[in-house]
Amino acid sequence: MALPEFRFLFGALSIVMMLCSRAGYFAGILRGKTHPHVFSWIIWGTISSIGFAAQVAEGAGPGSWARGFGSATCFVLVGISFFKGEKDIRRGDWLTLAVALSAIPLWAITKTPFWSVLIVCLIDTIGYLPTLRKSWLKPQEEQRISYLFSCLGAAFSLAAIKQYTPSTWLYPLVLTFTNGSMWLFLGARRRALLAPAFRSDCKSASF
């Protein structure tokens, strides 16, 4: 198989992974089990759009497909979050949103491609904070498997990149790590909350 065809294949796989990620998340919302935090999705949607535009401009080719799909669905989730999302919005969440959005002008005036994409990656990572805060208390209200699929989608998009520059590979690399870390965090937090209940059930059963 020629190299361009490999890129097309990995680009297609990145879209499939993102479809699986979003399908699981939407299904969880419809079942009333998932409550997205609107601030996280506002940040992710905005930054994903910037990252997608940068990838296209730098010639990422099929490596940009997942980011384009991801940014569009982020904004769909923003709309849904206003009705089905997390209602417990804390002061720290507002601070996170303000910090993230205030960093966007800094990205706009940065001329060096490496520093531009580094700022984009930083803002995107900050976007996890409201969801992390919520998930620490209610990890069952996030679709854990969706983050794994997003991690795989970002990883496949890395392999699909046509021109490797900091503007094309650094952002999906960071997304591979952050989504994978979120998947691990949710699993660990769910086990931590279930452990006391399990021990309590065992004590009750012993009497």
C-alpha cells in the first residue's frame, strides 16, 4: 500500500474513532446518565476550531479530519449542555473559562508556529478542569469509553498527517495524552468511590 493510502486509511480510522466517541457520549446524554460541563465544551470547541484551521493551513491532510469533526461536534455538545448538562457551576469553573478565553488573544498575536500551537494545547488542557472537578464527585456522569475513543482518534490522526510541523502534530499528540489520562482518571475515581460501598456490603452480609 502506498504511503498516501496509509494516510487516508489512518485518517478514516480517526474519524471512525471520533464517531464512536461522540455516539457513546450522545447516547449517555439521551439516557440521562451523562451530564457534560458546558464550560469544558465551549473551550474545546473553540480551540479545536483553531487547531483544525492551523492543521489545514500547515498541510496536515487526512490528519486534520478528526479535528474538524471533533470541533463541529463540540459545539453541538455546547448546545446540548445548556439543557442536559451539569447544573452545579462553581466559581472555579468561571475562573477556568475566563483564563482559557483570555489566552486566545495571546495565541492570536504569537507569530512563531511552535509557541502558537503550544498555547492552543495549554488552553485545551485547561478546558479539562471543570469536567475534572465535576468528575471527582460524580465520575459516573461522564462516558469513560468516549475518552478512550477520542484518545485513539487523536493517535490515528497523528499517523495520517501529511506534513509534520509543530502546528500539525503537537496538538493531536497532546489530545492523545489528555484523553487517555481522562479515561484512566475516570476508571480510578469510580473504583475509589465503589470500594467503601463494597466493603459496607460485605460487612452487612457477614451479620
